[in-house]
Amino acid sequence: MIGISKLYCGQAEASDALRYGRESCKLSSHLLQFSKDKKPVIVWNMTRRCNLKCVHCYAHATTMEGADDIDTERAKNMIDDLAAYGAPVMLFSGGEPLARKDLTDLARHVTRKGMRAVISTNGTLITPQKARELKEVGLSYVGISLDGLEDVHDRFRSVPGAFRKALDGIANCQTEGLKVGLRFTINKRNISEIPGIFRLLKEKDIPRACFYHLVYSGRGSDLIREDLDHNATRKTLDLIMDETRALFDAGHPKEILTVDNHADGPYVWMRLAREDKKRADEVYTLLQFNGGNSSGHGIGCISWDGKVHADQFWREHVFGNVLERPFSTIWDDPSIELLHKLKNKKAYVSGRCAKCRHLNICGGNFRARAEAFYGDAWAEDPACYLTDEEI
């Protein structure tokens, strides 16, 4: 996660993170990416059930009917273990997390245990009553996925009216004072929608947006064909920076982040080095604090059936199951070779990644993409768009 507004527009200083000792339990949410202990943020795909039929769903979601593998009691036991272990955030995802009737109860349990609770949702099921419930239990953030403006979004979601219902969900959160933001996954079919997303942020007074790069895993993944080429990715990053700066200059600052390609960090730094050398030096320190991709280290995933993965996209590797032993025990087990190596992956990456001068701020990027493309989890990330001269 790269905070474009924090870095490029000066929303964060190194002193902000140092003031709290860079400890996950003390940092505010917007500084969590700069923690030094990297206790894992947990993405829990709590259900496969969903009311939409998204063409790009990584969770292979099913219909709304059916039961879930981890019931409420077992979920609370899992949350107890995560809280004791020091995980700072539980991100409820799916499928569609609002398909579960116990979401509010489980979010309350998370906050009572001292963790932050956030949800990733399509937004269509957030009624005024549900928004009120989520506010009352102390939910920190609601991330609502949009793939573009109305025509494009509804086409991606395969359900007419999904865009309008998502906007209703956003409005219902705002009415209750819930922090809400947008999630946008960049691909060939929607890059032209990015300026419209920025207009929506301004018009609807939405404070935050995360732009996700495409992550593909598994050999022969169809998603590889949907990814941008390197030149288009560079242009997209410049566009996001330009749009972010324009909002700041117009008096409408927003929190803008890019996710799932840590080449963005050096790219932002190199642009600042041309525009503002002093700020570039400060940003380089923050990027070192960030450390780059942290799959299997600063982020972990628990699937709907209890399986533990390095992140929510890389499901080819299973490290254990929380229905059989606690997450904390699995996560620190040195006998799980891949998980152990991911905690120090800079020592194992090869190709361009191994030779890159930005390895300490990129972290070797996504191993899932390397494995999907080359059949080797330690090969260079094919989505790195930096030139040989830049690295």
C-alpha cells in the first residue's frame, strides 16, 4: 500500500510515525503502513456468498444461499487469538461480508478486543439501518468497490443498478458518520474511468480511494491478459498523482492510495526527486519504513473455510487451517518453508528484483504474480514497470 497523498502531497512526515515508536498498536490507521513490527493485518474472507456476479471476483463467490464454514462461536475464538497475537486490523471481506447476519456481532467483538474492524463490500446491502449498526459497533472504515462510473461498473458487476445501490450505501454511511472510501481495481477495461472516479470523490465528498493494481495467481491465469503493459501503468500512476494534486490545489484534499504494486513507491520518489528534492528525501525515509510488499508478513488471509494464506490473492499455498490450530501458531511456525522465507524474501528473490537498488523500499513485490507468470515464486515480478536504468 503506497499512500500517494501522504507521500506526493505531503500528508505524512517521518516524525509522525516515529512519534509512536512505529508500533502497530499505537499508530493511527493512516500511519499503519509505516509500522516496524508488521503485525499482520488480517483479511478474512468470511463467506463465499454474494448478491452480485462480478467478472473479476478472486474469491469465486457463490449465490446468497447456503451456510458458512466458520460459525459465529468459532469466529470469535479466532478473533480472540488474533487480538492476543497483536494483529491490529481485521478486514471483513467475502464474497460479500454483509451476506452474513452475524457481521455486526463479529465486528463488535473485534473492536472490544482492541482491534480495528473494517469491511470491504460492494455497498449494495448497506441500508440506513445497517449503516447505523456498523457505526454503533465502532467500525473504523467501509471500503466500497467501484469499477468505474455507472455503465462500466454495472457491466463488471453483471447486475443492472449495482452502481446506484453502491452510491446509496455510501450515502447511508456518510449519514451515520462512518468513514467510507472507494476501492478501484485497475485493468485494461476501466483505466479511462479514473478521472471520473476522482470527480466522484469531489462531488460526493468521499474522503478516500484505493487504486488496486491487478494481482493474478495460478499458472495460466486469465487475469494476466487484463493487466496493463508497463508504459500504460506508468501513465496511470502519473494520472493518479496529477489528479490527487489537483484536488489538493483546489482545496479538496483526499486520501489516495495505490495497492498491490510496490514499484509505485520508487516511481513516486523518482518523480519527487525531479520536482522537490527536499520532499523526496523525506519520502524515501517513509518508503523505507513502509518496506514494500508484506504478503506473509504484514498481511495475512484467512479463507472462508479457515485456510491460512499469505494474502487474499495467493491461494495456491495453504499454511494451515484455523479450525485445526490457532493462526498465531501457524503464522510463526518456522517449519513452513514458504511462509518463513516470505518474512525475509529480499534474500530469496532473483532476476531484476535481486539486483534492484529499490529492493529495500519495494520489498520484492508480489510473489504470486511471479509464480503465475514464470512458474517460480522467487522470480522477478512481471508487473514491475521500472526500467533497467531506473533500478
